[in-house]
Amino acid sequence: GGQPRNVQPFSDEDASIETMSHCSGFSDPASFTEDGPEVDEEGTQEDLEYKLKGFIDLTLDKSAKTRQAALESLKGAFSSKILYEFIMERRMTLTDSIERCIKKGKSDEQCAAAGLACLLCVQMGSGIESEEVFKTLGPVLKKIVCDGTASTQARQACATCLGICCFIVTDDITELYSTMECLENIFTKAYQRDRDTNGVSSTHNTVLHISALLAWTLLLTICPMNEVKKKIELHLHKLPSLLSCDDLNMRIAAGETLALLFELARETDADFFYEDMELLTEKLRALATDGNKHRAKVDKRKQRSVFRDVLRAVEERDFPTEMVKFGPERMYIDCWVKKQTYDTFKEILGSGMQYHLQSNDFLRNVFELGPPVMLDAATLKTMKISRFERHLYNSAAFKARTKARSKCRDKRADVGEFF
């Protein structure tokens, strides 16, 4: 009965702004040492926790809009700061709230709750507490993923969440295989695209198939080698059919999965031989040099870039090493398994990925980075240039870039001038 709650302060826009104002300062430990007055870190932490307690309470609100805004606000905080102790004290409450939102909520609320479940497990790491959370949420997530009447967006978010949470917490090999089978039942429907006339593999479900395929691929990277061999034998001849899909993201997901499967196959068997290699490389080469006019330039550029790397992996067993910088540290991504894992967690953590790589014990274990590097405020201060110096550097770089571009854009410019 009672008066309806005033939900205006927790609209989608306000909630995101409010969360950023409290959380953005924590995305980089060096932000505490910016030029200016000292920050009361303890007081700010208390303020943040007070706000988060309010958001947790609002996940039980009668208004769907309020619940969704509260979930999004919690996601913003969990992705931008390590809140291990705070979460451990409230993990049961958070788990109950997420379960209720996934079961009872509509599409957008279910997506937000699934995203929060991922971040909850990322924060807690691979301990008993995370296993208990997954025991509660796993069956609910599987039910939504396999429910053909649920919204595609909700099923997609739950498929991603299922894969990530299983990757983090599962020591039980039976549960790992069960989860992979659930995801296989979804993305293998995309194999039937050419033969299916009943719309099962329609474009509408493509996003779901992509999420299920990527989540399954992530779990494959932690499977025992004998199981990896079985999966390679089962899927390596079927995956190339997805390279002809109309959807760019499906083609890319299939190409990167193929590269990863070839990498794992060659690790298990140095003399691994693929019968249809010539046909496959021909397909990959066509995608790496695709010039179809009916496709957008941005899509073609992205596709060519990805499939050049995939082709090199399949033909030459080569991987273009990437370097990721976070704080004073560097991490080299030198294989497809590592790239798949990094891309997955980056998708979940967004701009907070660098901070979690610095401070999150679980992620550091996954990427074999060792314990977090502890730097005091004085060290961070010496590593950081002042705002004025940064402004001068950016101004000079901007002027030089503008000047160079102006020359390139002037059709009357003498070509010899550039040499």
C-alpha cells in the first residue's frame, strides 16, 4: 500500500552519472596523486560503500526501472574498483538479488543482472564463495539460455555470464562439460543455416549463437587435452561453414575460434594434419582481401585485419604479438588462447580492465602476472608528469598532426615535399 517511491534520482542517465562521479577516481591508483589537494581516501571509500548499500537495497524495489538502474550502478562500481571485503560481507544478498532479477525481470533487467553476476565472480575470484554463487545462479542461467521464449538479448547475456562464471569457479570437470554442452546446443544451430528453412538459424538469433560460441571457446581453453581433441574432431570441419555467414561478427568469431582450435590441435599433436586445408585457406584468404562493394568500408577494414591474422595462424602457425600496458607493467599477448581470455574479460570490465590487471589477484593469476606490484604515493608521483607538461605535449602533438594532415589533404602539394 503506501506512497510510491520517488525513483527520479535513479533514472538510467542519472544513475550512470552518479556512479561515475564516485567510481571514476578509482580507475587508476595514480589518480590519488594528481596535482592538487590531498584526497581523504578513507572518507571517500566510506561514501562509496554507503552509496553501494543503497543500490543493493534498490535491487529489491518494486519499480523495474529503479532495479535496473541500481544493477547498472553496481556494475559500474564493481568494474572500476576492487571491493572484495565489501562484497564478501554481502555476497548472499547480492546473489539473491541477481537471481530474483534474472528470474522475474524483463530483458534489460536480466541483461544487467547477468552482467553483475560476471563482475561478482571476477571480484571474488576462484574460491568457495564463488562456487556457492555459481551453484545458485548456474541452473537459472542455463534455463534462460535454453528458453526459446525468452528474449534473445537476455539469452545472449546469460550465455556469456554462464561461460565466464564457469571459467572462474569450476573445479568440477562434470560441471564444466555440462556447461559446454549447454552452449554447444545453442551455437551448433548456426551450422544448419544453409539447410534450415524454418528460421531456426535466422539473423535474429545470430547474436545468441556468437555469444554461445565465444563462451564455449573460452571454456575449451581450460579443458583437459583428451577432451580438447574430441571437441576439435567434432567442430573443426563444421566451423568453416560459419565463415559464409552474412553477419560480420559471426564471421570474425568463427575465424578466431578456428585459429584457436588450430593452435590447440598443434599443441596436442605436433604433426597435426587438416584434410581440407587448401579449401579453408582459400576461404580465409578471400575474407582477408574482401572487396565487396555492398559491405561498409569499416566492416571490410575490420574483417581484413582479423582474417590476415587468422590466415597467418592457420598457414604459418604465427601470432602477431600484442602488448598491453597497465600502470608501470606490461603484458604480452602472444597466443590465441591468451587473446581469447583477454578479450572476454575486457568486454566485461570495459575501461576498468587495466585497473583490475594491476590489482585483481584472480586476473593476475589467469595471466601469470604474479602478485600485485605495490607502489607508494611518492613513486607514483615521480612516474606521473604534471598536468601542465601533459598539456604542452598534447598541444605540440596536435599541431604537428594537423600540419601533416593538411599537407596530405592538399591536392596541390608537391609529392617530393614529403621525402
